[in-house]
Amino acid sequence: MNYKKLFKLFSLTLLCISVFTQKAEAYIDPGSGSMIMQIFIAVIGSIGYAASLYWEKLTKFLAEKKKKKK
């Protein structure tokens, strides 16, 4: 299956889910809110850590590329 067909299938699925959902009334207790906040902080921290691992390599690569252009 190529990417265009997969993207169309994914888009259609998301559209159907968003159009045919029913109203739900739910209570999010403080424990759930705390868990969501912890997940959000962990994702942001992980992205920052991954970026810091490759930052030096990226700057060296771009500096070498810039020198070659001149």
C-alpha cells in the first residue's frame, strides 16, 4: 500500500470518528489531570534531551557545509 492510499485511509478514518461521535459527559479527577501533566512534561523533556544529544553534531555539520559553500 503506498503512502497516498494510507494517508487517504487515515484521513477518512479520522473524519468518520470525528463526525459520528456521540456527546459524552465525563469527569476527569485530579489524579488523571496530574497524569496527563506528567506525560506532557515527559514528552517535552524527552524532545529536549534528544535535541541536546544531536545539537553539537548538527552545528558542526552545518558549519562544515557553510565553509564548503564559500
